[in-house]
Amino acid sequence: FAKRISKSAVGVRREAAMLSRMLACTVAVGVLSWSGLAVRHNIGAAALLSNATLPSAAGNALLSLRVAARCISAGSEGHAPASVADACGSDSFFVARPTPTSATVGVADGVRHWPLSWEVDPGAFARGLMERCQQVAEGTPVGFAAPPPMLDMIQSYASRWSAEPKRLLARGFQQLWRQPGGPPIGSSTATLASLDRGSGELRVANLGGSGAYVFRGSTGDPTLSTRPQLFGFAEPLRLMVAPPGFGSGGTAVSRADEYTTTVQEGDVVVLYTDGVRDNLEEKEMQAVMSVLRRSPPETIAEHLVELARARSVGQAETPYSIAARAAGERHVGGKVDDITVVVARVERST
């Protein structure tokens, strides 16, 4: 009897090890499908889902997120805001498929301050970081196909990461370092938000100059606002993979600020990169939300991107020009930059 118990325990350990190896595998290209939707995956595939409600992962889940993402790269005047992460210049974002207990979104801003001779693509680093964070939040590498019983086990495992965005960011950054061929050289800010679908608790992790707002759906008033993390003027804290000989550089994930609030049905979560923060004051964001808070998320996202773009090329005073003056620099008007917004409305699952 003792031998049978021992053999059974060995079998469980082997199955656990097999599951761990399956979770660790990497699939570069595949097919991601759920709720009758199948899309060919690439780095921006999550954006193709950005106009739909994230599907319920459990029949008794109370809350879900209806998400829209819009972005525009610096200098692309006259172009409509895009919904694909590849079109965001040095910015990126992700919209993760929810687990039974949480739904997670994120934005990143690749930092451009690298010598031109190094030929660093800051957008590649930001996209890679967001892709890895999405995979961790979903519990499977993109394109991984599993039978329903195993998928339930994997999603249960993923819930431990996605419920804690700071921990998820650390894991995603770790996976970026471990990817085949090595990580891309570069650096990026990051903001992740995760909704507990049962309790309504929303947790945010913010590192650097991107950020998040939460607006009450009934009034448009802000109930949460993150603060930028800066070394100095226009110098955000950032995650980094440095070239050989450059030193470690970068900021530890442990320095990310954490925020927690409880959301209600109808509340609106807005994640943004510094192309928004540098050009729009909080009172302008609040004015938009007071009018558009019941509009579709894609309408809100497009309006915020267009407003930030208009401010970036205008001569009116902006948060960036005020900060420049405080730092002893002369700057008039806005700051032309990549602009990315992810808007998520809290809804009840159907």
C-alpha cells in the first residue's frame, strides 16, 4: 500500500513537471481563439479584440471589462488613431484574455534616449515586454492549445500572477530576458491594471512616466490617479536591458508604485502613456469623462488620443511646458510624442 502511495505521488510530481514545462514553452506564431473568435496572432493581436467585451471566463463571474485601445505615433498628423499595437511607435499595450478571477490590461512606453549609433528600437522592447506580460496574465504562451480540463488548470495557475500586476510585471520582464535569442536591447516604462472579477478590487502597478486613472461612472469624478516616477525632467524610471559593457542600468520592478481601489459597474479605467500625461491636465481628462463617461470605450479612447495630439502640436501651455519651465528649460506648447490610451469600462458579465 505504501509503495502504491509513493508511486502515485511520483506520478503527480511528473504531471506537475510536465505542466510546468508546457507553461514555459514559447510559441512565436499561432492561432488564438475563444468565444467563436479566431485571429492570427502577432504582437498587436490583442488590439484586434479591443472593441469587444472581454469574454466571461466563469459563469458566475460578476464583473468584466469592455476594452478599447487607440494609439498614434509621433508625427503622424492626419492619420486616424490606430487599434493595433504595431502602429503605436515606441508605445505598446496588451489586453489579456481574462482568467476565471481577473481581467488585466497594460501599456508601455519605450524610452528613446539611446545613442543613435547603437540602433536601438525602443518600440521592440516595449512590444516584447507587453507580449510577455500578456502571456503571463493569460497563463499560456500565445497560440498554445490545451484541452478544457488542462486549460482550467492553467488559468487557475495564471490567476495567481494576474491578480497582482506588480508580480505579473516582474514575471513578464523575467520571461523577456529568457526568450529564445535573448531579449531586445532597450528600456520602457509600464503600467498594468488588474480587476478582481468577484470583489471589484482594481490593482494598478506603475513604473515610470505612464499611468492610470479610474473615473466613477455615475459622475465622471476621478477615484484613482497614479503619479509619474521620474529621475528628473523628462527622465522616467524604466525597465532596461542594456548592451554589453553598459552596466546593469534600469530600475528594479520592486520600485513600481502600487495602487488599489474598488470599482463599480459603469466605472471607467484609463491607462495611458506619457504622450497623454505631458499634453493633458487631469482637469481636461475629467472634463472629457464628465461628458463621455457613458459612451463606448472606443469613442472615449479616440477622443482622448485626438485631444492629446492637438495639444502636442499647439502653442497653449501644457503639463510638459510647465515642467520644462520648472526645470529651467524653455519650451512652448505641447510635446510631440507617441500617444496610447487603453479605456476599460467595468460591466457585469453576461
